[in-house]
Amino acid sequence: MALFGRDRSVSPPGRRSSSSHSHRSESWQARRSSSSHGHRTHSPAHHGLHHGLHHNHHDHHHDRHRSSSPGPPPYNPPAPQRKSFLSRLAIPLAIFVGCAITAGTTYALVARVQHLIATATVGGSISSWIQQARIQVYDGCYLGCNDCSDPFYAWNNCQITTQVSVKNTICDASKMWNWATADRYPDACLEVVGRMLMGNALDQVKQGYRNQLAIIILTVLGGLVGGLVTYYGWRRVTWKRAQKAREEKSEGQNGGGKGKGKGWVRKIPLLGLLVGGKGVAAYACTGRDAVWNQYFIDNSTGVEIVGVVHGWLSHCYDSQNCIQSCSQSCTTKTGGSKGCSQHCTNNCYTVTNTDRTPKQYVDAILPKIQACGFALRDSVDDIGTIASRIGNAAIERDYWVRISVNGFNVTKATDTDEAVMCLHDIGGK
């Protein structure tokens, strides 16, 4: 008899076949062994059916769990914003316009300055410049200056006269210092020196225009550099603001964290003294120490030659003293963190000191005065007559003193006294 497509033998009632009994015994042993291990053994078809039902039940339970506990939504990054064509032209257009303005303005200003240089003039007629040559150059060489701060004043004016060349005429003032007054100012020499002074004045005017041109160029370059600094500085500021906004947004999404914080600033002044900062080269100065006069006299010939060594210059140097002032700024956030920074500035001032006085310069040259046969005196009878300066500019340049006498030809009306010539040669022949 066929049942469900399979052959099955039936034993008579009351009798069981050994094979059937053996099969049931094995099945019972298998079920007992399976139950002792906590699971049953099924046939492959039954096992597949059971596994499918169990898998469907697990998926259904998992789907119910997912629907009851929703997770965070998937992250969808925003699409990058594309710059428009006009925004991309911003930088090239700014550079083009800036260069056009700079080039046009520079060209106009340079053309203007060049025109001023080409048409530059100085006032005054040639006669006024000749008078200036007499007073400034020749008298500057013969008489020197009245206690000025430049020991090279007489020397520089004498050097101007050495550059003048006139046929059959001596124009070098250092060779005419002891001549009669009417002969010490040759007209031909004065005219040449006057034209030199006028040319120098014109050069100074043109140089002033050239300095303006240099300032214009520096201004243009400064504008370009300033534009670049502003551009990159603005980009940095905007980037920081955007970064800060992103951080605050991120903290808000994370449910808090460190807040913006309440800030406070405390300034603590700190002082420090820096003494003897930068120094500069020494120089001649006036008014720092008292002037000094040392008189001398020679009466070996019976006629007194009276003179004076006058000192008015001091040896000065500048020193820079600085006081450092510091302040400390501290900021505390609500989270408790604290940060401090220190900023210091130097307040500097210049102090002028002297290390050699006019008296010391006078004392240094006195042995040479005595070597010419003069005796030192604390005072003389007629000080007002000592008005003739020894015309050697190297004395002021090298010794920083001025030597004057009561005359060049005291003993002889036609010749310069030997003692006076000795004083002249102290500065070199």
C-alpha cells in the first residue's frame, strides 16, 4: 500500500517486525540523546523547514526592534556651493583696476616732478650771489664762526676757494689770510664762487623735487603692500569667524560642553629698567660746559703781541636709556580654564653727556703756544684789541679751539710777525 508516495510494509497484528522494532529503538535512543543535549535531531527536510521558520521569526523580531528604536539619520553632506563667474572675476578685476590706477597716478606724478626739475630756478641776481660769496665763503675762511657747533666750518669754506681757478689771480683764501683787507677779495674770484653757490642752490632745489619723487614711489609701493596685507588679513579674520561658528554649532549639537565663557581681563603693570642702551658716535657740541679763555703775551721785542686761546666746544655723546613697561592680560572661561599673555613696551629717552670740556681742549694746545715764545697770563690789559684770528682752519678742525691776536704785523708794518707765523703753523703749513 502506497502512502504519500512511499512504500510502507504492514505487519500483522500482534507481531512486530525486527526491522521496525530496531528503527523505533534507534529513534527513541536518538530522541533521548538529543533531549539530553538540549535539542532534537530532525531530518534534513524538517531541519530546513524549522530553520526557515526560525530565521523568519528572527528577522521579524529584528524589524520590530528597529522600528521601535530609531537611530540617527544618515549623514548627507551638503553639496559644495559653486562660485559664480562674476565672483571668480573679483580678484583678477581688483588686480587690474589697482594696477591701472597705480600706473596712471604714478605716470602723472612723475611727469609733474620731472617738469618741476626741468624748470627749476633760484632767486637773486648774480650780484647778490657775489655778495654771498664774500660773506659766506671768504669771511667764513678768514674769520671762522662765532662759537658754532661745527669745527669744520672754516675749513669747508676755505676748501671752496681752493676749487676756483682764475688766470693770473690767487683765489685760495688760506693763502691770503694775512693780506690787507682790500686785497683779500679778488672780484674775479668772487664772481666764480658766486656762480658756484647759485649752482649749488639750484641743485638743492632739484634734489628736493627728486626726494618728492622717491616719496611718491614709496607711497605707491606701500599702497600695494597694504592692499595685500588687508586682503590676506581679511581672509584670515573671516576664516576664524566661520571656524568659530562651526565649533559653536558642533557644541550645540553635542548637547553642551564648554561654553563660550565669561571673560575678564586683568592688567598687572610690571616695570624694568634698562640703563645704557644704544649709543651713537661722539660729536662736537656747544652749551654743555662753560667756555674757556687762556691769554698769552710776548713782549720780547718791546712791543706786546697779545693773544687768546678760546675754547667753546665740548666732546659729546648720546646714550639711550629705556624703561620697560609690561602688562599681563588674563582670561577665564566658565569651564574654569585660564590663559594669560604678557605685552611689554619700551619707553626710551636720550641723554647727552660730555667727556671733554672746552678748558681741556685749551689746555691741550697751550704747550704749542708756549713753544712760540708766549707766556701765559690770567688776564691782559686791553682785551678788546684781540680781534685778528689766526687764519689756519686746521687749528679749529684738529684742536677745537680758536687762536686770535691783536695784530699780524705788530712789530713791522709790512711783514707778519714771526711769532704770529709760529702760531699759524701750529695747524700745519
